[in-house]
Amino acid sequence: MKAIIWDLDGTLIDSLSTNIPVFTEIFRELGYRAPTKAEFDAHYHGTLDETIVGLAADQGIEMTDELFSEIEDTFLQKNMAIYQNPEALLYPDAMTLSKKYAERGEYRQAIVTNRQHDRRGPASPREIVKNSYLKDTIEQVICGDDGAYRKPDVRVLDELDFNVDPSECTVIGDQHTDALLAKNIGCQCIIVDRAGNAVDFLTAIENWQDFCQVVKTLDEVEV
């Protein structure tokens, strides 16, 4: 192993706990019910566009361009205010593990996320790294709008600056997209099962046990 490919949302940073109140407030202000926890779990790992469309579809809401823009603009405004202090949102076990890898001096570390950079302000993945402890451990951030491809497409790593063979990477994430990325790359994967549903989505991936390690906390990972 020569490089660590980190997921961001749900792995390094607790975005779900901030997104739920924001979307709840937005939908209620528009006269709709608050999305359920199950609905959030189903849609929060995609792009912001996919999350908005998915949450609305679960309620049978007809999505017009005007409504989509209103939800998106309001979310971005509220979300940027939350990320003025991104360190408060970092998972301690992820930060500890990233520091351990950095201290070893043998591994390159990058974030590959489907979260976009454009229009995100302090909630941009790059700004999160820049304004937190992650700036000392993460060398590169690949955002969802950096190239033509997104996880789990292996071509997302075309943006990676590291001169390493993809098979020499380890993907660390919390969703099926992270496990699929590792499978497509042909490398090892660590899935942190924060929501307790990893087996549910991993069983849909053939031979996942051959390349995936599932942990309840990243404190279980040996360096």
C-alpha cells in the first residue's frame, strides 16, 4: 500500500448530522413534511442535485426548475454558515487514523469525493481541508466537479497527482460507492460502518469479502 484514498462525507466528516436539520428546515418552510432518516440515508451519499431530487421524489413533489433552484440556493446558504468551523465536524477516529498514516511517512493521502467545489464556499472539500487539521495530512482533494467522472468510476483517479499504481491504494469510505470504487480499481477497501448498514449494501457486491474490511470505528484499523 502506497496511498490512501479517503471518502469525505460520512467518513472524515459528519455531514449527515448537519444536512438533516438544514433540509428539514427547508422542506418545512416550503410547506412539505420533513424527510425521514431513512430517506436521508438513501440519498445523502450522492451529489447535492441527486439528494434534492431524491428527497423530493420520496414525497411525490413535482420538481420544477424554480423549486429546485430555490431548494439548492437555500441549502448552499445555510450550509456555508455551518462550515465556518469544519474541525468541529470531523470524526475523531478518522482524524487520528489520517495522522497515524502521515506520521509513518510512507503513504500519500488524498480525498476523492462526489461533493462539488463550485459554489460551496467554506463547505467546499478543498476549503474544509484548508481550514482544518486535514491540511497537515491530505495532499490532494478531487471534488465531484473536477472532471468528467465520479465515484465509483475508476477514471476519477485520472485527476490524481500521485505517481502510484491504483492497485497500491486503499480506499476508506462508508458507502457502496466507495466499495465499488475499490473493486473497480482492484485495491483493498476499509468500510467504516457508522450507520450499521454496511452488510446490507455490501452483499450486493460480488466477492466483497475478498477486498473489504468492515469496522465499526476507524480506531480498529492498524497502521
